[in-house]
Amino acid sequence: MRRILRSNFKPGTPNWAGRRAQWRALGLSDEDMEKPKIAIINSSSELAICFSHLDGIAAKVKEAIRAAGGLPFEVRTAAPSDFITNAGRGGGYILPTRDLIVNDIEVQVEGALLDGMICLASCDKTTPGQLMAAGRLNIPTIVVICGYQQSGTYRGQHMDIEEVFLKSSFVASGGVSLAEITEMADNAVRSPGVCAGMGTANSMHIVCEALGMSLPGSAPVLANSPKMMGHVREAGQRIVQMVWDDYKPRDIMTAESFANAAMVVLALSASINTVKHLQAIAMECECDVDVYDLFARYADKIPLLAAIRPTGEGLIEDLEAAGGTRAVMKRLEGLLHCNARTVTGQNVGEVLNDVQIANEKVIHTVLNPVSKPPSLVIVKGSLLPGGGIVRLGGPSERTMRFTGPANIFHSREEAMEAIGRGEVKPGQVVVLRGIGVKGGPGLAMTSSVVFALDGAGLIDKVAVVTEGQLSGLVNRGLVVGEASPEAMEGGPLGLVDNGDPISIDVDKRVVNLDVPEETLAKRREEQRQFGKTGERGWLSIYQRTVQPVHKGAVLFK
């Protein structure tokens, strides 16, 4: 006997009568109203190419759900694109929109008491927002990976949007001309989907599969390809059975699943943004796991298995062709928690049982990796007691130790103008503060500062400590991102003065402020203020409720 669905109310009650009036007017039958009711979470938007194909995917999901005996309801959420939505408020809307998506899903799905969800994952913040909502609502959910865009060529060379982003910061220093960057931009994108390369979007798609929340073999995948469409249809069929089985996200996203995801991120040198997103997802799942501790624990145990751009010259297409996430997990099989569950109902070990690696030159073995040093490390110390993240990537000659005087800026624009005027000198530690999750508010995007340093020939001659967010493309120089706790929250970053010596030792995982305690005690008595005040609207709500970035930047009072 099938279980009673929460979406079905007792006949004659006010909820039943109101729902019947609305849904009969939509053309639904009595039979329809008894079926499992599945929300299709769609972040479609005409603002960015990464979302432009989602309406077509939603239509295919609806067909599959109906064929499996379910009743689909498409609902929309905000659709943030790092390349479009980062223009206003210094890029402050990007991360807060992740949490807007979470709450939007809650309002529409929980308010209507629907039975399950299919989430269409696209650009950077949609995937973590959808996974956070899945953990919070804990109703049967599958995340459908909606794929990466086809890249173009520029003067005979591969060209993608992330390369355009990087090279755009070379224009001010004369490293790239306006005509060249225009031609690059005009030829970088050749289809819908997310940015190519191991940026945050593809990284989070891979994380989703590693967590068990998307169908095996889903990531990475070319948008609108036959392979992707096959997964779309399969997900639509599977979600209906998951509802009848009452098979929920918290059955899947356990402490072991988060450990698996952290290992896959390290094996691919994926985006540093995955760390805070995984922590946020864990908190919404009420799963007692410290994701920062996971990365610290596994950093020296998990070698780099594939050198995909920007870590190496491999393309995201190469990773897909070699077997994608499943193949990477197969390589890590002896280290993974193979009892962790997936949306298929199988555990990880069962999923990996027959997996073959199609190209061993792309996905290396644990014993013969691309490189053994950690691809991503958590650093702490007297300057950053909450931690910061350094993405190391593959083999490089970059400096792992650095000591120099602080050169402080309070916005990305201020820092870039100073770089252009030659006011950033070799040997300095560039500090960007007052721009964290509260100070921004919203964790301002500071990748352009790193790229400008690269364009000015300073990337290997300075170090960077930033409260801000970094694109998944940042993979050069000694850059400590998402420094926490931030200055606006009273963190030690607020006590730094220009010229103060800062020491960074990546091997020892420390970032220290080398200033006597008596000097810092006097500075604590001063009225130092950082970040924006007087915000209104969504960013005001975010600023008042957001937790520190090392706690996932989730919204809790």
C-alpha cells in the first residue's frame, strides 16, 4: 500500500477546497490531484547564456514526470550570473542570491506542501542554493546538472569566457588591447551552459554528484547534449519513485558524503568556493560536520589527479570524455566512504563497481598523480583565526612563504586603481578588507585585483589576503581568499595598519600578523569601522543575518 502524500488534503477541508478550485481551473483532473506533486526548480533567465536553455530542459522534465505517474509544477527562482549580476553594489549581490534562492524554494515548495523536487542546476550559486534548500526541506530531491557551454576559438586558440575574464584585467596595464579583448569576448561562448573549465559552476556540479544528489555520470556534461538529456529524462522518472519511497536528502547527504565531496574537490583542484558552499549545505542538513576541518584533514592525503584549466591545460570536455566525476571517484575508491548513499538508492561502492577510466592521461592514479602536494589548503593564524583558503593547483614554482608589509585597500576598485598607478610594490602583502559577507555586504568579488596584479607583472612578487570572493579561475600567485573573521566583525584584519608585517607560510598553514600584543591592545581601544552601512533592501537583510564565511555564510539569527 502506498503511503499518504503530504500534498493530499482531507476532502471538504478549506485547504482541499481552495487547492481544488485553483487546480481544476488549471485543467487538472481528480486523478492528477492524487499523484505525487513534484516541483521543478527553474532559475531560467534571459540575462545570461548560462540559464537560457533551462526552459527547454524543464519541459523535458515535465514530460518524464508525467510519464512516471507524477504531477510537475514549474516554479522560478532568482538567477545570479557572476558575469552579469556582479555589476551592482560592487558585486555584493552574487553570494547573497544563493541564500535568496534557498528561501525562495522554501516559500514556494514548503508553502504548497509539494512532495518532491527536481532542481535544474546551472550557474555558480544555483547549485549550492538548491542543495541547501534540499537539506532544509528534506523532501525527495534530485539535482539535474544542466551542463557547460561550448567554448570558441580566438586566432586559432581555445577561448572561453573565463579566459576573457582573466585577460580583461590586462587591458589597464596595456597587456591586452581593447580590440583584442573585444574579439576574445565575441568568440568565447558558442552555446548555452555554464563557464567551461574548473570554475565554481562545474566544480559545484561535480560536488553535487560526489554528494550523491545527482544521477551518476551527470557531471561534467555538455549542455543540451544527448547525454545530458538522457539524465534529464531519467531524473524525471526516478523522482516519482523517490517520493513513494520517502527517500530524502538527509538519507544521502551525511558526514561521509561531505568527506567524499571534499576528496573529489582536492583531487581536481576545484574552486575554493566549494568549501563555504559545502559548509552551508551541511548546516542546512543539520549535519554535524566541519567542512574546513575535512579539507585540512585530507589536503595532504589526496593528490591532484587531473589538471583541468586553470590548473593545467586540460579542458572540461577532456574530463567528461575520460569519465567525469565517476572516474575520479573510481580512482579514489580506496579512500572514499563507499557506504554513502546516492539518489539512485545504491551506495557509492555499487555505483563505482563497473566504472572504467576512458583516458588515463587525463585522470591519473593515486600512485601516479599529476602532483602530490595539496591542491587547496586551509590556513589559519593570528591574522585569520577563522581561516582562509589558498588554491595551489598543480605543480608550480610559486612561493609558499612570504613576509612583507601590508598595503591595505577597502574595495577592489581602490586596489586596481593603485595597481594602475604603480602604488603596489614588490614585497608587499596586498590586504583587501571591509568587503566580507557583512562588510560588502555580500563577499565582494576580488578576482579582478589578482588578475590586475598578474597583468602588471606583480603576481609572483606580492602576496594577497582578501576577505572577498575569488573566481574559480584564480590559480596563480600566493593568494589567501575568504579571510575570516572579517574586519567588520571585529577580526584581527581590522587591527592591521599599512606597513605592518604579515607572514604567510603555506606549508605550515599559517598567516600571522607580526605586531606586538601591546600595540594591538591600543588599537582595539580605537573606534575602527569597516564595510558599508545604511544598506536597504535585500542586502540589508543579508548583512544583519549572515554568519561568518567559515561557517558557510548561512543566514541564521
